[in-house]
Amino acid sequence: VTLFRIYLYNTFVAFYKYNKNMITGSYPNLRLRRSRKNDWSRRLIQENSLSSSDFILPIFLIDGKNKKQSIKTMPGVFRYSIDKIGHIVDKAIKNKIPMVALFPYTNSKLKNEIGTEALNEDNLVCRAIQYIKKRYRNEIGIMCDVALDPYTSHGHDGLIKSGYILNDETNEILINQSLLQSEMGCDVLAPSDMMDGRIGKIRKALDKNGYQLVQILSYAVKYASSFYGPFRDAVGSRGLLKGDKKTYQMDFRNSNEALREVALDIKEGADMVMVKPGMPYLDIIKSVKDNFKIPVLAYQVSGEYSLLTNSINKRLIDKNSILESLISFKRAGANAIVSYYADRINEIIL
């Protein structure tokens, strides 16, 4: 009984001290609107801000020469042939964007059940890496997707047997894809496949083959989401996808599972982790950041981008909604954001 009373007393004291510290005044002596009156004052006390250093610019690649191809479901976003990406990278460097992310639109003739084009050293991504590295060296970072969905005829991220995505067999291909991209000069590998154990296997293979300094950005928290549709159009996998990805991507009803995924990937050697999609999962970004002091990135995915852009174009909302949405990622704790607005970020954050 005595111990219980001591416990209650200590709990009361702690509660009192906490709340005493939280109470900073009362109306009318305290008027929070005083600090909101002028623009300079609002800027002085703002808690979060954006700079171009907070962004990664995705680039969609297409075979051929002198091509700039619009993506119907992503207004203002294009696929580029490799000879046309120079001015995109030039602009990114000028605007101090730290990194670009490469995504290929693979010719359907090159796709098959096991995604062998992913291991072709002359594929779109490999040629783009070499082009950028030769022209820009280390002026800007290159991030490459590690997954099979742009290369498979069924649109899934791994090998299939009897309708099920094989985990360990897929990992073996992802290891080789990672080694190939590293050999070509990729700076940051981004496994987005959601296979169990792939981060540890990739890290071990990289270290063994002399790529100790190649970073791994794990899509540790990737939900089976309805917001990916326009991206699948962009890489040409939407019409091919058989079934869904719910057996390997996360259930959107779950949050604790996200922490387990992140914990496993950190233990296996991830340098950074991604939460995807972004805005519907701000709580997950915050939870990951609060629980693991590791760089956390958010992906403002194609569905988010297209919803905002189409709504702005139809004047349902104004363009300031872009900045508002991007700030929400920073407020939640994201270190950086993958966004299709990154090429216009200097206009957005004025």
C-alpha cells in the first residue's frame, strides 16, 4: 500500500510539473494572434520551411532519340529519351536539387515473366546512369529503383509461381540488379519491391564486391495503395498488372507493422528509409521519425500529384495547395521528399 501511495504521489508530481510547463499564459494577457499580424513576424516564428535541398526529382526514361513524351495521367510530367535529359539535369543542378531518380518505360517486347531486361547492362537505366555520370560526375546524385515491375510482363515486382510472388528467388535477381546499377555508377539504390530480407542480402553483396559507399534507401514502408495508378501508366505496367500487390506491399490499415519493417531494414543495413505514399501516411512518417533517428524520406506519389494538379487546373483549389502539401511532409518529420514538383520547386517556395 505504501509503495502504491508513493507511486501515485510521484505520478501526480510529474503530471503537475508537465502541465505547469505547458501553461504559458492566458487570454487576454496572451494573444497568439499578435505573432500572426505581420508577414515578417509569421516568417520569424515559422517552425518548418522548405529548400531545394529537400527534394529528389524523378525522371521517366524512354528509348529512342530526341523524344519528349507527355504522360496523359500526369499533367506536366514527361518521358524523355536519354539524349534529352541533359537540360532536365542542368536545371536540377542550377536549382540545387541534390538527386534525381531514374524510372524506365521499358518496351513491351523486352518484357518477360522473369524481367531479364533488369539485368541488361545496356538497358535504359544503365545508359542513363552512364550518361549523367560522364557529363556531370558527382555534381548530382543518382537514385535507381531496385525492383522488377518495369521489366516483367505481368507487372509485378518479383517472380511468380502459381500466382504467388516468390520472395527468396526474387531477392537473388535484386542482388544482381543492384550490383549492375552500382557498377554503372548509381549512388543510391532504392529497393522498392518489399521482399523480406532483401536489404541485408543487397548490402552484403555490395560490400563484398567493393561498393561499400553505395547507399541504400529502402522503401521500408510501401503500402498497397490506390494512389499509384498514374505512375504505372508512366512506366507502362498498369495494363499488364495481373491481380494486386497485397501479398507483399503493406495493408493500409496497419501502422505498427511499419515500425517492424523499418526496424528490420535498419538492422540489415539501410542508410535511409522511405514511406510511400506520402500525404495519406503522415502519421507513419512521424511515427518512424520519432522511433528511429534515421533519415526518413516521403514519396509524394503520382496519384497525389495528379489529384493536386488536376484540381488546380480546374480551379477547385489554388496553387498554394502544393506548398501546403509539401510542408506537411516536413512537419511530419521527413528529411526529404520525392516529388514530381521538384523541377518547379523554386517557383513554389518563393
